[in-house]
Amino acid sequence: MNAQTVPAKTHATPDLFPVQDTWVGAMVPKRWAKRAVTRNAIKRQIYTVSADFLPHYPQAAWVVRLRRDFSRKEFVSASSEAFAQVVRSEVLALMRAGAPVA
């Protein structure tokens, strides 16, 4: 998987404030998801999948940022099962790739 094929990226925030826990934020720009229902569906998948990975990440504030769109021609409805599965698989791959090796 290279930078061109990964639709999202994780960022560890700098030490601007002390963090005593692992936090995950989601950033889904209107540029890549025009409809609010689509942005919200993507964010829900990010939060759901990342909850399983929180113990594997160091204590910090993490941001998951969408870097490209999902085809509206392929996924007409943001509430479709196909869209949810594709987003979930992309987020799973991202979280596995970013998790530190124990």
C-alpha cells in the first residue's frame, strides 16, 4: 500500500498539552465527502474501528484524516452496507499499519 492508495492517514499530535489517555479524532473534509451523512458515516466507522486499537497505540491524541474521496457513483447511499464495509476495511488497514509493533 502506498501513499496514493491509502485514503486516510493518522497523525500523532505534537506535545502541545499533556495527554493522560489515547484520544482519536476524525477529520473528513467537505472536499472529499460533500454530504454530511457521508462524513458522519465515515467518522462513525473511524471511531468504532479505532476503539479496538486504542490499547495498541501510545498515549497521545491521534487524528485520522480522509485524503481522497469514495466514489459517489459506486456508493450512491452513505447508509449502504457496501459503503460501510469498504470504509471499515480501509480504516482497519490504516489502524493495523499504524499500530506499533509489540
